Amino acid sequence: MSVGAGAVRGGSVGAGRVGSGEGVVLELPGAGGGYSVGVAELYLVDRRRRDPWEGIAVREVVVSVFYPAGEVRGLSLARQFSPAVAGVFGEVMPLVRPGLPRVGANWAGTATHAYVGAPVLGGRWPVLVYSPGGGDPRGLGTCVAEELASWGWVVVCVDHPGDAVAVEFPGDRVGRERVRTTVFRGDPRADAGVFRTMVGARVADVRFVLDELGSFAAGRGVDAAGRAVPRGFGRALDLRRVGVYGHSAGGTAAAQAMYEDRRIGAAVNWEGFLDQAPGASGRPGELLPVARCGVDRPLLLVGTDGFAGREELGRSWSAVRAHSGGRVRQRRFADAAHWVFTDYAAMVPQLQTAGLMSAEARKGLVGSVAPEVSVPEVRRSVRRFFEGWRLGWW
């Protein structure tokens, strides 16, 4: 039984479908570039750093790498979420994202447009790293990652364990859960200490991922679980051209990581604060170094007219612009809200069409803008920014 048209290549957004009594299966729009897209999951372990959230002697990170693919015949399309992550997502996210349905959506059913384990297309491709919003899983960045990969980028989407709603690790884990859930119990920015730890952990995760990419480029062939990387992966990484982008807390991390790490040549911050959280007195938090000192490489700040924290955001964004000598650009999306930069932009309207979300709840998450407008515009803006940087226009 159909609830609407399916997604097609190039950005049209479907209205979901109902599958075998399991709820509405949401659909993601196809990518618009000329390359097929491959995807691989990598498990990475930083043995020099303790986990910031739990008593673990190492820091574990799981990433999805999207890339231009070679031969894809006979390969399977990846799912947006594994069944285990989808189960936690369906239980927890309606509690923290008002209006998401508690029942009726099959979060495990959504397919991506990326082929699991495909060989990497020959050539050397610039690299982008994506950090999601606070509590969000890396899978919510699929739409933009696939788009960028289809235009010739390697995109690494990072899960930040302890922060993300759920992260599934590979293999048997004696004495530890295979699925690690978030430690957050509310808005992390409401607690200055939690927010400080979150931003610091994310910046360190991003920089560690760059270290690991360097080892793959140098010839390493397996991840920390012993799983082989896709054929041609290491040779394809052009680590002379590295950018970072992120949403909300991920945008904070993207900007601060570029400030700290000269390997990063450009960054996009989708509505992330560039200061610490306000203290108990309500006084504004300390500006992060990136805002206090500015940047000497391109930084794009993108907001929405529906974000409740616009005024608070403006303080730190004005600071980084004032100290960056024209290297910062800023824009705002109209009729949009905070999560329009994520896959919710495509998924939430489908939930409304299926009668599982109200118009008011949709507006609060992604705004009233149609997905046929928002999804291509978000994709296009980040792609053009990074392409302009790569070509030396910024």
C-alpha cells in the first residue's frame, strides 16, 4: 500500500511507504552527482585517549565512509540505521525531538543509495569529515554525505559514542554492551560542564579520524576489528584537501577543529554555538578560541530563521567574523528550523503525510519549507562552498 511517490535520483523526496505491518518506511532522496556511491563502516580505536563519558581506557569511534564507487553490480544498498540502532532511535528520539512518533515508523526500513563495500573508483578524492548534532546518530547525515560522494568527495560521517543516541560496535564485546546508548538526559547545553566535555570530545574525535585516515593512506588495510577497507580506499584519499562540516554541536566541533588543526582547510558550521554554555548565573559562556581569535581559512556559518537560539548564536558568530579578516561567510535559510540540515528534512514531511506528525511538530523540527526545496538547497550550498574552496575561490 503506497502513501506517496518514491524517491528518485537527483533530490526528489518521496512520501514514504507502508511495509508488511511494520510501519511507514521512510525514503531518502537520491544523489544528484555523476558517480555511484559506495559505503563502508570502520571501527577505530584511539589507545592514547580515555573515553570522556565512561570508565573505558580507550576511545572507540565508529564511522561510515561514503565515496565514489567503481563496480556496484550485485552489491546491496546500505540501511540508514542498523536494526539495533533503529530500535533505540525509535524509543529515545521521540522523547528528545518533540513530535516524532512513538509508533508507526519503521526506522530500520530506510535504505540509502550507497552500495556496501563497493570498490573505490580510481583517482584521488578530497576528503570531508561530518560531525552530527548532539545526540544524533551519524546516519542522520546520509542525504548530504551521499550527495557529496556522488560529486567526487570521500565523506566520513562520525558517531561520537556516549553522545550519539546509539552506536553499534562490531563483533563480540566481552563485558561491554555491543550497542552503547547516549549518556545525555536532556539538552547538553543546559549543563556547562557537559557541553564543555562534549565539544572537547568531538574535536578530539575529528582529529583522531584524520590520523586514522593518514594510516589508511599509508597502506593500512583493516580497521580495528580486522575488517578490510574497500579496495582502493587508501590510494583514493587526497589528504592535502580536507574539510569538515557539522550540525549544531557538530558545527561547533567543525569550526573549532579547523582552528586547532592545520590539516583542515575549510569548515561549515550549521547552527552550532561558538562559545561555552551559559553558567548558572545565566551570564554568557566564554567564547571558544575559534571565535575569540578567528580563522585564516574559509568558514561558512549557516543558520535558519526558525532557530530559537538565534540571539545567543549571534554573539559568538559575530565574534568569529570580526576576528577572521573576511574569511567567514554567513547565510540563513528561510522558513526552516534547526534540523533542516539533517535527513529529517526529507523524513519529517513524510511522517506528516502519513498522519504520524502534526504540521506544528514538523515546523518545530525542520520548518515549513518543502523538502523539494530544502534538501537540494542544503546539499547545494555545502557542495558549492567546498568546491569553491578546492578551486581556490575563497
